[in-house]
Amino acid sequence: MDFSTLELSRFQFATTSIFHFFFVPFTVGFAVFIALLQTLAFVRKSDDLERLTRFFGHLFFINFVVGVVTGIVQEFQFGMNWQVFSNFVGNIFGVPLALEVLMAFFLESTFLGLWWFGKDRLPSWLNLSFIWLVAIGTAISAFWIIIANAWMQHPVGYEILNGQAVLTSFWAVMTNPKGWQWFSHIFAGGLTVAAFFVMAVSGYHLRRKHEIPLFKTGLHLALVLATLGSLGVVASGHIQGQSAVRDQPMKYAAFSALWDTPEGGSMPESLIALPSNAQNRNLFSLEVPYLGSFLAFDNLYQKAQGMNELQAEMVKMYGPGNYIPPVWPVYWAFRIMVGLGGIMLLTALWGLWLWRKGKLETAKGYLIFLLIMPLVPHLANFSGFVTTEIGRQPWVVQGLLLTKDAVSPLPVAYVIASLVAFWIIYLLLIGLDVFLLTRTARAGMHPPDTELASVPAPDYTLGSDPVKLKGS
């Protein structure tokens, strides 16, 4: 690693973003699950399902609070480490980031508080509407952040004035096809993160024979979301890959390890390769004929350009420089993401098969396997983040601003100090979040109030023995 201001600032922003991204899809998907679960409780008029909703709501609340803290740091870094970038994109970013706060954060935080503390004070239909507003707010929050990031990858609705990108069409920015593709991908990914977490918690309690009817319902609902989310991730990811051929051809070539435009009548797809940026070729590549054309163009004859040809074109367009991203991490992160997506889909389909056979709640091996599944969608999200963000290098704004030109002129010591401070804070927050989630999830639900109400009150009159409460 090059210990320069540029590389340290890149590393700092990348790692703090990944830390924050631990919470974002989890919050988006978990809010939808809780809203659906409470809707089920409302329709069935079930106090037990309401207890299950509050149990998972407690877990959501923990994740939401810690996630807010990690998100605040991200915006500080724009002014600290990336002043040139902030000055360049400020006119564009100001709108979606402001809307994210006004339309989303205030919405979700306000109604989350009303939902949590208004349970016994408000009509059940009104309380249900609040959690749906929270779910909508989390989705809107993710949408505006994704729209801002999508503009960096595919700039639209702007003009350059006095060295700044100035907004000319908010509608173009809001309807950026890149943003909508990513939003669908992130939203579906959020469903998988939340669903597999709920499945793991439900499976854990089913194996311990704790509240079987309730956690059975939680497992079934989460399994449906996991299936829909996994299918959505695969479908939206495929659409994203095909769009990259058109608007980010260098990125597509990088995660395909395609150095030269294929000479034959079709394009193969590399399954395993050892790409070398130093030699601008693959040291080894195992390829499947025609598969690349089918995946990229839905036919067997079209071909994408290779990185060497694209590099020559970009030199003519933008001037001397190396416009090929680090291929090795992009190539392998993409394959890890795809592989983990396949594991999620197969796990969901396996669960559906067991459910159909009536063996889901008693399949010991499946329930044990579910305990490791919460890690899989997180790792898939992180791999996708690496593919997307490293794949567009050396650009911080595609075709407009190079990363090396966007950094603040800070002393290296300052960046190291802030990097260490952020890492300590974030590790403590992540550790706290995992500890609280794990401890709360393993503890399970409290017994209904009727159980405690049925226990006789202790008699402390002289000559009597106090009645022990259950658990004392």
C-alpha cells in the first residue's frame, strides 16, 4: 500500500463505507419484514404475533441506532478528505443528500419512535401505519443515497461551469437508469440480509423448542422474503452487468478479465483467471465459449471491447494516463459476489422444498446451517461494493474527475490519525451491535403478561412463607 494522502484517504473512505454498509441493507430489509409481520398480527388479531413483532422490533431498533452513528461520519469525510470532489459535485449532491435527510431520516426516525413508544397508547391500525412509514422511509433513504452514487458512475443532467458540475435537470438525475438498477439490487439484497438473519434466529429457537408456533411463523415469512430477495438480486444483478457494457465498458471488461476484444464470432466467459495488470493479460484463464456473449447481450454473437482497446481510446479522449482499474480485486470480488448469491438462492430453495415436505421446522441440519447464513448476504454486499467502486477507478466521477485530482491536500499524519480514530470507533460500534443483536436474539421473547399475572402475589404477613415468583 502506498502511504500517501491519496491512498490513505481512499482506504479510509472505503473501509468506513463498508462499516456503514453493514447496517444499511439490514435496516432496509428488516423494516419490511417487521411491517409484514405486524400486518399479519393485525389481520389475525394475534397478541402472540404482536409479541414476536416487538421481539424483532427490538433487534431492528438496536441496528438502526448504531447505523445512524456510523452514517454521520461519511458526510464529514467529504469535507475533510475530499474537498476538491465536494466542490466539484456539491451542486449535484446537495439535492439528493438534502432530500435523504428531509424525506427519509426524519420520517423513519420520527415514526420509529412513535411506533415503539406508542404501542399501548395508540390504536393498533395507527401503530401499524407507523411501522410501514418507517419501512418506506428506510427505502427512500437508500434511494437518494444510491441516486447520488449512481451519478458518479453515470453522470446525467449537468453541465460544467467554472470547474464545477452544475445541475441542469433534477428529473434526469432522479430517473438515472443506473440509480434505479442499483436501488432494485440493493433493496433485494436488503431483503436477503434481514431474511437470513430472521431465519437464523428462528431456527435457533426452534431447535431449543422455544415458542415453536411463533418462530415457525417467523421462519416461514422470512423464507418467503429470502426467496424473493435472492431472485431479485440475481435478476437485477444481471441487468446491471448488461448496462455496464454500455455505460462503463472498462468496468465490465475488468470483472470479466477481458483484456483484448475477442477475435472469433462470439465472446467467451472466464470462469477462473489470473489477471495481471503489469503484463496487461491473463496469466491463466479457463473460459466457456459463447457464454460471455449470452450473459452480456442475450445472444451468441456480440462482443464487448477489451481493456487494452478501451485504454487506447481513453488516452485519445482524456490524455495520457492508465485508465485500467486493478483487475485482480474486481475480477475476484465479482465472482465471490455471484457465488454467494447462488448460495443464498439455493438455501432459500432448499428451505422451500423442506417446507413443502412438512420437514422445515424439524430439519436439524438445515436449521444448523442457517446459523452461518447471516454472514453470506453481508459478504455478498461487500464484494459487490468492491466490484463497483474499484471497477470505476481511476475515476471518482466517470469521465469527469479523476480520483487523484479529488483529494484534499492534507498531511499524511493527519489522515493516519483520523483513520486510526475512525477504525477504533467503528470497531467498537460494530462489536457493540453484534453483541447486542446476538445477546437479544438468543434471549428470546419475554413470556406474555398473562403468565406473570397468574402468579399469586407474595404474602409478607407474619408467620407466612413468601411465594416465589417463576424464575426466582
